Amino acid sequence: MKKIIVSIIAFSLFSTSCSDFIEKEERGTQTLENYFQTAQECENYTNELTKRLLLPNDWWTLLAPRVTNEMSTDDAWMGNTGQDSGAHRPSSQYLITPDNMGDMNSIYTAHYYTIQSANIGLEKMALSPISETLKNQYMGESLFVRAYCYYELVNLFGGVPLYTTSLGTADLKLERSSAAAVYAQIESDLKESAAKLESAPVAKDGRINKWAAYALLARVSLFQEKWAEAKTYSNKVITEGPFALEADFLNIWNVNNHNGVESILEAQSSSVQNRDLGSALPTLSGARGEDKKNFPSNDAADVLDGWGWCMPTSDLENAYLSENDVIRRRSTITKWGEAAYGDEVLNPTHKFSLNDNKSGRICRKYYIPIATRRSLDKKDGHLPLNIPLIRLAEMYLTRAEANYHLGGDALADINIIRARVKLDPKTGISGPTLLRQIYKERRLELAFEGLRLFDIRREKDPTTGRPVIESLMGPNGTFVKYNQSSTDPYETTNLREPQDKGINFDPSKHLLWPIPQLEIDLSNGVIKQNPNY
């Protein structure tokens, strides 16, 4: 039977075409009024929302800005010194302006397209003639998608325009809501999502489930310093959920261990080479300038020439070294010439172009092993590595931080995390020392998993009471001063990315990114800019 392609973007605010499609059997002219009539249509729509949030077809839409956020911290350089860095430089070097946002423009726009589409879907599915069980499933997942979009927006830009119904072009005059109001909507959506997904099966195929909703509730509660709620939700996931810590830390990012026992939510991928089902992150953050001569096989099939963005700093490596944290260090960072951890036989001395790499280091978490490379025809954005977005270890660290503020046993949880990577337990520490250790464990455990920028913006230095990022960045920041006096043989010999990373940070404005000027102009000034931009 002849098929037609229906774009869900065509259902959204501007009714424009896009490459995000739902494929379905033709029944005549497709409209909003005759869609959502079957369970398959509702599932297709929900799947597309989830895909657009977690694994967009266009890597620059969400992946690039998420990686740029990492580059804006003490964990990562831009890294690629052989190509134009214009998309990443404004944020990573704190030169961002409303008219020069780099790739931060795209995440703002993309999330509002998805929010509008989620609003439409929720309204239409509520009236759909499908069973209540399936209706709850698809509406619960859609609510989570909307909440996740607002979670990223409020952490990147602060209070943003908030709406939960489908809008037309006459409605484009929404003022910014407060950050508190946006968080309240996030919490409401997640609670409703969890309730609707209560009876849904916990699927290990990447579908959103109630545990993802509870875990994100734990995270947003922590970010708001709602310690009791953060403890309640993280404890619920830990004690009631079907998850367990991976025995081997490296196994979390194993290409053969998708949706493992620790994973609460992952962006899915596939090794099917004739479809756009792979992950682009291992390409974007892969080693640039690999050469077959540097592999024992001397075989071009072993080469996966990445783009070389988001390279680990020596400062991050030193944090692991200070704890003698061999397992997490080698699972997170591979230094030039070292064996790729877990792939020592086929890649015993991982080498790449130092002329194009600021730090002489790459992120091991997103590394594709040689055996997998050999099985691939396409290696550019078609890579079979799932990306964990929420995992159980974060819940232990959330509960630890909440317990610290509530007078509970914070040491127990960080020691569970440390034990997994064969580190001795921390004992006899309390007060500011304990809080700093919790912050440090989050950094070591969750590096390059999308939380570092949000963490250092929200974490309070126990000495000053100011956000931790203020002690790291700026002319007097400890991270800036470290880099200016560093003797690291890689970072200090490749100065095509400036060594004074972070020196331009201004605490009066850089705790948030600016609202894109285009959005302010489109609203005729109804949307107001963040302070001091």
C-alpha cells in the first residue's frame, strides 16, 4: 500500500517542514483532526518526540551545544586546534553575547519546537480512542520529554517563556516566567509522568519509564536545594527501582552492553549501517588524526578519525590522580601514547595528531573499540554507542549531598561509589571537607555526562557561599591560575587554543547564557534579556 510521510514538525507552531518524520499508512489527507486515532499513531508520535530529545538526526541541533557546555568547564578544552571553533568559542571562552551565541542558539530553538509538539500530542492523545493503558504510556513519556526540555532550558538560560498548551502564531508574545515557575512545571510534569507510567513495564529498550521520571525529579530537586525531596526521590530509585551498579565501571559505556543494569535512561543507537541509527558523539569527541601506522594491525579498518572536540584537561586528570583513582581516570581519559583502557591488545598505544589536539588527551567514555570499528562500513555518525543520560550512580551521589544538608549519612553513599572502583572508603570527614568530597566524587564519577556546568553553577563553595564556578573561573580563578602556571607537556605546547581558558568569566552574567537576540526581536522586546548582556 502506498505510504505517505507526515512531519510532526508540520503539527507544530510554524507548520514548517523538517527531516523529523512519522511514516504511516495512507488514509487520505492527514490533519491533526484525524491523526492520533490508533495506538500505532500515538506510539509513532511519542517515539519521534523521544528521538528528537535524545538522538536528533542533526548532530549540531542538541549534541553540539551539550558538548560545548562541557567545554565551558574545568573538565574540557575545545580541543580541536586545526579547525574553526566559532560554534564552540563563545561559550567555552566566555565571550558569548546575545548576537554571538555559537551553537547555543540551536538548543533554545530545538527545545521549543519539541515543547510545542509535546503540547499538541498531549492534547490530542487525551482525546484519542485508544486504551487508557496505552494512553497513559504515551502521555507519560511525552510529559517527560517536555519536562526534560524545560530542565535544560532553565539551567542554561534561567526563567524562560513557559507554556503547556499548543499555541498559534498570534500567541508569540509570551513573557519569560521565573525560574521557580519553570521548575514548578517541570516537577508537575514529572510527577504526572511517573503516575501515568506507574503500570507500564520497565523496558530496557530506551523507552522512558517511571524511574526516569523519579530520577529526574531527584536531580531537579537537588538543583533547587530541596534536600528532602532530592533524598526522597533518589532513595526511591535506589531502593525500589530494578537497577544495580555495574560491577565494572568501564562497562557502562560498552558497545556490547546497551541499556545495562545501571542505566535509567540512555540515548539509543544501532550498528545498522544503512540507516541513521547511530550516535555522532564518538565522532564529534573522537581522536583527530589517527593513522593506521599507529595500530599493531597497520590496517585502515582500525582507524576512526574523529573530529577532536571536547578534550579532557590535565586539571581533570589531576583530580583523579589525587585520589589514586586509576579505574575512573582510565575509563574517562586516554592520554596520547597510552593503551586504550579495555582495548589494550588491539590499541596498546593510542596515538593521534598532537598538532590538532590541545591536551594530548581524549575522552575514553566515548571511544569505539577496534573490534567494533572493523565491523563498520560507515564511521561518521553511525556508531553503535548508547549514551547514558541518567544512571544509578548519580542517585547515590544525589542522596549523599541531600543527606549532608539533612544531617544524614552522606559518607555511606560516596563510599558505595568509591568501592565500585576499588578505592578505600572515606572516614572521619565532616563539614566543609565532606561537602567538597561529595562535589569531587560527582566530578570524578560523572565527567562528560552533561552535568559539570550545571553543577559548578549551582554548588556553593562552603567557604564563601558563592557558586563554585566563581572560584574556578575569572582572572583569579584557581583553574585559570593553574593553566597559566601549568607545565603540562601537551597543553602548554599547543597554544592555538589559549592557555588562559576561563579568564573572561564574569560572575555578574555568566551564571546563565544570554537569551538569543533573535528570540527577543521576534517577541518585539516582550522577552527580556538576562542581566549584564
